[in-house]
Amino acid sequence: MIPEHTHATHDDGLVLSLDIGGTKIAAGLVTAAGSVVARAETATPAREGGERILATAAALGTEVLGSLGSARLVAVSVGSAGVIEADTGRVLAATGHLSDWKGTEICRGLAASFTVPILACNDVHAHAVGETFVGAGRGHGTVLVGAVGTGIGGAVVIDGVPQFGTHGVAGHLGHVPVHEAEGVLCPCGRYGHVEAISSGTALHALYLRNGGDPAARDTRDVVSRAAHDTVAFDTVVTSAGAFGRALAGVINMIDPGIVVLAGGMINAGALWWDSMLAGAREGTMPILSDVPIVRAQLGNDAALIGAAKRAFDAQGDHA
């Protein structure tokens, strides 16, 4: 794929950011101010193993570097699906969406293709940094970001710094227990987590378990049926409300200045959004009832921008 690009010279240099997801890999050249000046993407070879995934990412990144011009390349920074050990770039855990991804050494695997420093973190952590830097969370000291799509992810950013925790999973909203998911298996292997009831995939499954029309093809179909199908209506309300209540628990715990939501489900319509908000407001403490819950602004560029921001910050730390 030929990258979209704007040739430019940047005194601070550029970072090559890679966003590795279960469906696609994106690459972009990003400025220190958070502008993406070249971008390309390709399908993720998700079933071909870690080595092939990294090779695809490296090839796409090399392609985008054709737009570097006279600018200096500062670093390569990766936001990736899975639990990523930030210090080493090793994938500590991953779902089945990416075959043999667990154990992959992202930084070491890319080192043969790039001679600059290489960093890696979880893609939602990178997304959160991007939204905090130049997106919906800009100007807030503590930002809680949730991503609701095929799965559910999350991250906490404090004063511009993503919080990884001891095991790299800090802010992971998908695995907050909720009573609506009692007895339902989560992709992580445990039962009762909100991802098992409130992700896009889980909403469709819940509709079918509730006796919905087996002809409903996917989550989008279920959402569209909610206007005339009571099972679909109740399913959307239950699923979105459960996510809102899980969100409320985290809001109560960390006291964010703003909550930023991303992912495909935030575009599922007014019924989903209003039910999510009702669940969140029902569960938050009164003193936190006015914490804004807003949609993300940066779209697919958020993780690229956030990954680059981490690299520029790390360069400053070692200056």
C-alpha cells in the first residue's frame, strides 16, 4: 500500500509508530507535536504467528520510511495488542486473536530492521496517551480511557504518563467483575468479567442466549433490531449498562478528570450510549457524578500518536 504522506523537515525528528492489532497493522511517521505526516496500513497475518506478524510490521514501517525525506528518525515505537512488558517489549499474554503472539519479543524482533531505539507497549495504553496528549483528554491530569470493541481494554494516564502496573495490565477495564456476567466465560479464561457481557462480540452472543433471532448476523444487526425487537432492546440495555457500572467502579477508585471512550461500540447509537451513561451514573459516588464521559477524538491515529509521544518523552529522559 502506498502511504499517505506529506514531505516535511522537522527539527525534533520523527518517530516511526507501529500499531499492531488483531485485524490490521498501521504505521505512521509522527512529529513531536502529535501530527501524523505519513501513514499506511495492511492486514495483520493474525494466524501466521509472531515472527510473520513482526515481519509484516517491519515491512510496512520500512515502506512508510520512504516519506522520511531529510527528517531525522528518532525511534520506532510500537503499540500492540496483548499485555506488553514495557521495559523489554515482550508479550506477556495475548488472546487467541493473534496466534502464537504470547512470548514474542517485539523490540528484539524488530531490531534487525531498524537501527534506532525501539519501544513497545500495549495498544490501548498508546491510544490513551495519544488522546491525553492532543485528543479528548487534553488538559486533564488524570485520564481514564476505555476501548469497547471486539474486546474491552482500558488505560490510566496521569500527568501524561501511562500507568502500567506491576504486570502491565493497569487500567484493563475488561476484567472488572459484574453480576450480569456471572457464569459467563471471559476470553481471559475466568468467569464473570465485563468483557464477557459488554464487548461487541459478547453483546451478539448475549442476544442469542436470550432467545433472539438466530438470523441476526452480528452485533451491528442486533443493535439495528433494537428499535423493533424487545430482546435486542433489552440486550443492548443490559450489555451497555453493565459496562457503565464497571466503569463507575474504576471512576470511584481513581478519580479521573475525564473518561474517554473509544472502540466500535461507542458508535452503536443512542440506546447503547445512554444505557452506558445510566449505568455509570448509577454507580459513581455523588461527588464524582459530574466527571465527563466523552467519545475519543483521534480515531485510528490515537495509538500512533501515543506511541510516538512515549518515544519523544524517553528521548528527553535520556538527553
